[in-house]
Amino acid sequence: MSLGRLLRSLVRRAAKDPVGALTLVTTRVRDEPAHVLVRVLGMLPAAARGRLVVPFRLLGRALAVVAPRAGWPLLLQLVALDLAGARDQAVAVAQDRGPKLTAAGRLTVAGWLAEVERPHPGLALVDPLPDVARVQRVRGRIRWRAGHWVAARDELAAAMAADPRPTTQRTLHRVAEDVRALEPGWLPTVTGLPASTPQVGRAVHLLNNSLPQVQAGYTLRAHRIALAQRDHGVDPVMVTKLGFPWRQGFGEAPDRDVVDGIPYVHVPDPGGDTVFGTAERVERSVERTGPIVAGLHPAVLHPTTPYDNAQVCLALGRALDVPVVYEVRGFLEETWLSRHAGVPGLEQVDRYRLMRDTEGWCAAQADHVVTLGEAMKDDLVSRGVAADTITVVPNAVDTDVFAPAGRGGPIRDRLGLPAGRVLLGYISSLVPYEGVEVLLRATRHLLDRGHDVAVVVVGDGTARAGWEREAADLGLGDRASFTGRVPHHEIRGWYEAIDVFVVPRRDERVCRNVTPLKPVEAMALERCVVVSDLPALAEMVEEGVTGRTFPAEDPEGLADVVEPLLDDPGTRARLGAAARERVVADRTWAANGARYARIYHDLGAL
């Protein structure tokens, strides 16, 4: 939610109920100060946040002189470090100084740690505190963030019994509804659905978001699927999740968009701000989306991950007596696990275990499952999904669009690269598991060995600031460039500017299983691709034939693999040409369209 949207919402609420609006604001600030501060700061432009670093640091230090054991002075200093891109340092400071604070101070700092996705150090601060209502309120919220959902529900319930508060009730309700949606075999009840006669070939997809409002890998894949299906005799209709796009701030969006002839149907959700928690949201989705879906007369329902979309479609599919094809594009529980790397025992906490079980159950209940790669298929089979009900439909490209065209020169000029300098690079969302630090350190090794190389990292994300600091600490100077987000129409030029496209993903479960799109695009453009030796990447890159592999998380090993390629443009060209041949043979949208058509035909929907 943008700052403007939040303010407009508060103004509307204040106009209807000024006392209620004031109470809401004051109770949130009193009960969840770190949450309010982090949310408000997150809504500000990046430049504005940057200007707050020094004032927050100075104010925090000044207040610490007056109240050295209070929470707010330390909180302001932690926020200053975080705004400066030093989150890990801020967490270390919190762990060092937090235990010296008063109980109230510990609660404040622990709340901030939870807000910045470091709930486990926060739990260490508050676990020793007594079981009184104020502690239980904060500790319950932190347990929820840490994935201990059942314990969080119980602790918040105890806090409500001792000292009822609206903010606690709201959080308790959400946690309880999240847990309810993960109960074994849970599906929403469908009532009052109008009769619907399946229209042969009509595939109704359920998406999290879509074009034209959101342009991202997820929405582009969905659109390319629809176009490819249409070319193979399918009539796709894309229905978006309840409340999209209005809940995301697109206030003037219509109920229906048409992009390249593909209809996108949006489902309004007036009053949806009062719905909290997954189970309640799924039930409301069935209630409001169900009649629209029935009116489209689907022959097949086709949801994408996560499990709440599957639950909606499984319930509607049973009510309408039409098959469900569940498209598993990722494992959100594995992504969550990767954000807390190094914390022991997380595979046993409620959030991970219950989400994993529920995703497996939904996939097993579907009439067919689509996923992106063999490693993902193997994972689903390990959860009890029958192998013969799973089809791999890989990430693909339009090889006419992604065709080599020599667009890299102007971008190399923009970077100021002299002739002969080899450019290493990666294009991605910058999240920690992408492992860009390995690429930066390998570049340092190559420079130390006397090679004329540079590195560019294209994209943006939560890990960017830390990697920019690492590049500076390594002394890479102008040999390392971070572009931030670039316009979509420039992406192909950035690929072609890169001589060696490196995918340095870490050896984490999400990276071992989930196949990314960006290497496929690089291969289609005849880039020489070097990837971590992980199963999901090995499916795409055959060592020594369509690219090279290196030991994951080994910067020196990466340097050893890249080094022979630096002075051998012939080998780079050979690997790039073979990579494109592999993509053209197997990873095109035309091939994927045929795969979907076969699935639908076998289910009697086409």
C-alpha cells in the first residue's frame, strides 16, 4: 500500500468515524510501534528514506544518553543502519545491546527484528520475559513471523483473555485463519453456485496478478501461456485473485482488461479490508469469484501457486464437475526457508511443515499438475503426488523475439568498457539466494590474476545494498556496476552486452528445485552461460556443451571455470550457439502450447 493510499483510507475512515480512526492510529502506535514505523518508512520514496539516516542516528544517540536502557533510542539507531543498507549490522547490534534493555525496550527492539524478517533473534530477546499480557502480545506476533503459528495463536489468545485489545484480536484472528487454511484436507464450502455447462476448450486460469497493471516474470509467463494455448485451439480466460488490482493501488482499473486479445477478468471486493487470514479470504474468494467463474462456462480450471488459489479452484471444480490443472511454479515455503538461512530446525516449524503438506495435498487432489522442471517434479512426487499426473512445462521464450541482434554495443559504451574487456554479468531480482556475492568475489580473483574483466548486476531487490557494499569492500571500484531496475525494452540489450552470463545461485533447497527464467533468455541470445552446479540449473545447462557449471558458493571455483573463457571468444561463441539450439528445440512457447493442449485433451476439456 502506498503512503497516499494509506492516508486516503484514514481520511475516509475519519470522515465516517473520527473517534474510531483516532483510536485505530493510537492503538497501533502504542501496541506495534516498530510495525507502524517500518510500514511508514517503506511507503516513502527511496531518496526520502536516505535523507533520514543521519537524523535517526543522531536522535537515537542523543536519546540513549538520557535513557540508555530504553528501546526507542536503540530502535532509531537500528533503523538508521537499516536505511543505510546495513541490515545485517543492525541485527548484530540488536543482538548485542538488546539484552541490556528494559523489558519494554526488549519488546520494542524484538518487534523491529520481526518486521525486518529477523524474528528468531527477536524471540531470543523476549522468550525469557514473564508471561504477562503485554509480553504475550508482542511475543505472539513474533512467533507468528517466526513460523510458530500454533504457538502464536495460543499466546495471542492468552493475551486477549488477560487484556483484550483490538490490535491483538486482529492479529489473533489472522493467525487462527492462517492455521485453519492449513488443516489437513481443508477446502471452502461452495453454496448457491449457478448452473454452468462446460464450453469445450474454455480454460479459466486463476492468477495472483496480471498484465497490464503488473509487468513481471509471473505475469509475462501467464500471458505467454494464454497466447500459446490460443494458438493450439484453447480459449483461455484469465481471472485474477479477489481484489486485484484495486487492493494493489490501481484505483481506476476496470473490471475487465483485454491484452493481445486475451481477456483478464478482475473480481471486485468491496469491504475486503475487513477480511483477515487465509481461510477467510479463500472462503470469500469462492463466494465472490465462484459465480463469475461459473458464468464463464469453463471446461477446465487452471490455478497457479500458491495453495490458496488451488483451494479456490478445487472447491469450484468439484462444485462445477470440471477438472483442475494446478500449475506449481514455485514452493513458497522453500522461499521462506531461504530467507532464514542458518536458523536450525525450521523444517519442523508450523509454517514450513503445514504449507509443504498443504501444497502437496492440493497437487495430489488436482486432476493434473504442471511444473517447471524435473527437480520440481521429483519434489512433488516426494510429497505423494503421482508422477504420471505431472507434466513439466518449462520456462520458455519467444525465440523470434529473443534472437541475437547485436544490441549490446550501446550499453557497453554506456558502461565505458574499453575494447577487449570481458564483461561478466547477471540479470535477476536481487534476493539473497541469488548468490551475487559469489560473482563479485570471483571477479576480484580474476582481477588479482591479471585479467581485464568487469561485472554488471542488472536488477533490484532487498539484497542490492549489501552487495553494493561488498563490491566496494572488495575494491572493485568501476569494475562493478549495479544498474537497478531497467526498462523492459532494454533487457535484451543488457543480455547481449554481457560476454559471460553467470547464475551464481546458492546451494539452498529453493535453488536446487526451482528453475529460473533468466538463464533461458540468455541462452536464446547465444550468451555463454555459467551456472552453479545445482539440479534445477543442470537441467538447462549441459556441462561443456551448452554452458559451464561451477561448484555452488565457491568464488574461486567460479573464477577457475570462467578464466579459460576470457581469452577464448571462440569457445564462448560455440557454447552460446549450442545453448540457443537447445532452447529452440525444447523451450519455446509454441512447444509449451502443444503440451498444455495435450493435457487438456486428455482431461476431456479440449
